[in-house]
Amino acid sequence: MSGAVKKPAKRTAISPVTLRLTPEERERLEELAAGMTLSAYIRACVFAKEEKRRKSRPKDVVADKKAAAEALALLGQSRIASNLNQLAYHANIGAIMIGEAEKAQIAEAYAHVLSIRSLLMQALGKPG
């Protein structure tokens, strides 16, 4: 069959979006677009962020988080903070005799352990 009729190419549907802006906002948007059409600029801003979210994390970040989690687990298993707290408690109630310098050292060590724990939790993105 010569003279077969070609089907027209399908057009992709375009769905318009309306955005209401104040005159000041519109002016600022046009400045930010810097020569791009507003549609192209808005599309680039919206979908550029989406593309960034889709990127996979670098492997070293995952390894760092694993190392931080392991360090935090070891810190928890060691019970250093608990032991230091018990030493300070017994010293304060007079159950063991230690001087002010030793009390200060215990308090300082305890503060360092708490700081390490806090930093590890922060590195893992956990509240701490």
C-alpha cells in the first residue's frame, strides 16, 4: 500500500501551574532568573534539588557512620561514664577518701566521656 497515512507524533501533555506573586516577588524572581524564562528558572530550581536528593551517598560517609556507631557501642559497653559517676558519688558521700584534685579529675573525665558520646551521636545524626 503506497500512500499509507502516518499517525501524527504523540505530544507529551504539558500541565500548566499557576503561581501568584506580589509585584516585588515577581521582580525578585525575574532578577534571579537572569535571562532565563521564569518557567525554565523555576523548573531548574525545583528539580535540581530533587536530583541532589537522588544522588547516592559517598561510600566513605557510610563507612564513617559505621565507625562512629561502633565507637559509640564500645563506649556504651565500657561503662566508663557509669563507673566515673559512681566514683564521684562515693567520694561525695564520704564512702571513699579522695582529695579535691582527684574529684576534679573524675568530673573532668566524666565530662569528656559525655562530650565524646554527644559528638558520636551528632555524627550519626541522632539526638543526643
